[in-house]
Amino acid sequence: RNMSSAGPEGRKKMRECDGLIDSLVYYIQGAIADHEPNDKATENCVCILHNLSYQLEIELPESYTQSIYMQRRNISSHDKTPGCFGTRSRKVKEKQQDAPLPEEKSSPRGVESLWHSTLIRIYLSLIAKSTRNYTQEASLGALQNLTAGTGPMPFAVARTVVQKANGLPSIRTMLHVSHPTVKKTAVSLLRNLSRNTSLQSDIAREVLPDLVSILPESVPVSDIACETTASICYTLYNLTQSSSHNARLLLSADGLPKIIAISMNDSNMFSKASRAASVLLYSLWSHTDLHSAYKK
């Protein structure tokens, strides 16, 4: 567990170690099957997998990136902007999100397991069944890592979490735990998931009222609570930016007074939370059909 946080070279060596990832996954599967999701070894295994999934898309061996990104290249070949990180139109982005990964192997080995639906379901199972904060946080964090990029892999993992594995109810529960870093990681995961336009209606329906309910009445004092508040605002921004329906949902959940209060930061430092709330307010105002409702 300590070695898995040793940086890119350490992660690379551990991902390449024959049988290591398979053994970790095997152990966790056994713990879940034996109804023992709270033992210390399971926590260690999940924390290692969490660390090994960090920067995975960037650090994948070339043989994987070639097969995964072949479809992306085909999609963007008609786009005038060179490279993977140029400005793209909404249509191109949506096409990228719809591009499937190469067909999943039924028996993944080694590094292939890290983004496979089997392990995604294991993480969601641990989130639902474990009561250990570190295990919950590491499971959420691994999913956050896997959904963090802009390529086809993060979007495919996001679709698995939301649509194939029905993971939103378990993630929603984590929004209401008292442990601040578990809550923060759950919100960060939802922020990543909410970037996927094809999942936004599902996410809004399942968790938008919960996100509004955990917003504070003003800018929180602690750094971690401030970051969590900013992440909530950016998640709500993603969900409402192009959906008047979702903006109305936010309004009916009494989110607007909270967002206004958070945006009006009295301190000299313009905090992350205040900035995020201001960006969200600006976006909400773009729904002209809701102006009269806002004014009320």
C-alpha cells in the first residue's frame, strides 16, 4: 500500500508485476463473497488498486492506448483542430463520449482488470457494504480516478457506473455520511460522471436534490468543506448548463437561496466555493424561460 503511492515509476512497476493486480482483485472478491467487506486486508487491497488507477489513462502501456484510442482518432480525423486536446465542437465531444471501448475481455488479466466492469462492480459493492471509511473512500477514489480523463475509457467507465451497474444509489448514500473526505470523494466522482452528457438526466433525477440538500447555507470555514461545496456547484453546473428541466429541478429543491448566499463571500479571499457558486448562478440565468421563477 505504501509502495503504490511512490509515484509514476512505482505504479508502472506494480502494474507490470505478474499476478499482483489479479491477486488483489481475487482477495477482495473472496472477502465480499464471505460477507467480510470490513477487514483490514480488504482496505489495503482497495487502497493499492486506488493508487494504481491514478493517472491510468495517461500512463497506460502503448499497446493498450493504441487499441483504445484508435476509434477516437477515427472520430477526430475530420476535425480541423490537431491533437487530442484542442478545442472541439459539442458534436465531436458527444461522438467521443459515444465511442465504445474495444470489447471487454471476459477474463481480464493484470492492468486490464483496473478498468474492467468486474472491478467497477466490486468498488460499488464495497461502497454499499463496507462501513470502513478508508475502504469507502478508496473505492470512490478509484472510480474517481477512472472517470477523470477525457478519452473513451473514462466515459465508458462512467456509463458502466451509472447505467450498467446502477451505482448511483450507493454513491448517493455516501453524500450523507459524516466523514468529510468520503463525502468530498463521492462529490468529486459525481462531478466527473456529470461531464458525460448522455448520463446527465439519470444523474439529475437520482442525486440532484441530494446535492442541493448537502449544500451549506454559506461559505464553509474548513478547506475540505469549501472544496466539497465548490465540487457540488460545478456538478450542478454540468447538470443544468444545457437543461432547463434540471435547472427547474434545482429551483424546486430550494437550491437558489443557498447558491446566492455561497456566492456572496464577505472575506477578502474570493474562495473556490464562492467562485463556483457565481459560475453556477451565471449559467442558471442563461435559461431565460426561468427568469420569472427566479425572480419569485
